[in-house]
Amino acid sequence: MPVYGGEGESARKNFFVVTAYRFEPGAEPTPDLPSTGPCREWDGEPCRIKPHHLRDRKTGPRFSLTVVQCKTHRRAFTLYPHGHVPYGRRAIAPVGPDGSPLADPAPQRRGESRARRFAHTYFDAALDAAEGRAWPRPPAGDGGPSWGVQGRHLHRSTDWLGVAPASPPRRTETLATALGVDTLLVTEQKKKIAGDPGYRSRGRAVCSVLAVLAKTLAVAADRLTAAGYAAGLWGPPFRWDLPPGALRPLALGLRSGAPPVRGP
């Protein structure tokens, strides 16, 4: 089980930075450019960050992402908008590219789980499964939702949020810490899936964790991003905040005592 630290060769190769993307009328979204990168921790030498090129995207999000290069350390890395992660086709949380929570398109009805706030994100598979809505099988053939895709998303989601029955206790505790939820809640959901491994049970377990995250949407994307790193889904994530002009690891307690890396 990897513990957030950002050390080692893999961290140097796979890190990424989350930053706010801003929208201006008639212009491409532009990111808040960091003045320093994670590579400054390697040798303490000040970074010299410059835009390098744009990465075209067809999915998640549907606009080009900026790739920057550190001239000092000869290292390029991608700037991701809030709510998006490497390899992702869909947002992982209902937040805008600048990090602000999106307005709930359908106000919560009485008795409805707070997890519904995550509608239209990667967790749609779990939301539908929890309510007994199986995706089409066989698939329609147009690349849309299918039973196989729903199953893969459920499998990944249970592992990501720590509710997979096979997840060792230490891994469960680490993921619960990253997500900011009670370890007991995650452990109970693991037991429920073990007793009833159907797709509805798995969906309900994921939604139980999402319902807690929905209470603090302003930090939900950060917590999910940190948990994804702890689960081995992507490399070490960092977040650039302007102001105050600081780059910090999205460790959320997994890397104790690690101060933000401040720009020059």
C-alpha cells in the first residue's frame, strides 16, 4: 500500500498539478500558472516554469490542457483543472474547473441520498446501481453506457473508496483518512458487500461514502484525488493556489509535516 510521500523515481515521473482554469468570453480556458513545481523538492533549486504546449482533449474536460515545462529541472508536467485527473474521461466531483462547487441541478428530495450530488460524474455507475438501474446489456454499439462499463466503474470505485471486501485493514484506514470519512463507515460497507456482492450492494456502498463527501463539496475533489493516489490509480497530485501562490501536495494527512512548496 503506497503512502503519500512524493519520493522516489516514480514520483518524479508521474506527478501532476491541479490548478484553476479561468474562462473569458471568446477565449480558450486559461490556467493559473504555478511559479514553482514539485521538482523544486528534488534539489532545492528554484523552478523556472513556462508554458510549453496544449494537449487536445476529446473527453474530460472538453478543452485543451496546458503543459508547462520547468527550465531548471528540464521536466514537463500537465496542469489539470479541479475535478479532473490523469486518464479520466469524466469529472470525479461536481466542481467547476476553477474549483467552485456546481449548483445542484435537481434539489434533493426528501429521503434522497446526498450522493446524488455526484450525478453526471464518474460515479454515475454507482448511483444507478444503488437504485437498481442496470446499464444496457448487450451494449447499444454506439460507445454509450453498457453493463460491462458499469461493472468496471463499480469495481474501480469500490477499490478507490476503500469499500472493496478484499481491501486489507491498513489500506482501508489509509483511504478513509485520505477521503476524510470514518474508517468504521468504510469497514461496515466492506462487510455489506461481502455478504451481498451484487451490483446494487456495491453501488450502495460507494454512495454511502459519496454522501459524506457531498457535505463538503469544496474539498471533495481534493480528497478523491488524494485517495486515487493512495489507491495506486495515478501519480502524486499537487495543487496550486493563487493566492497565496503556494504549491501543496494533496496528501490530506498522508504526508504529515510536509509544508507547501512556496513560489519565489
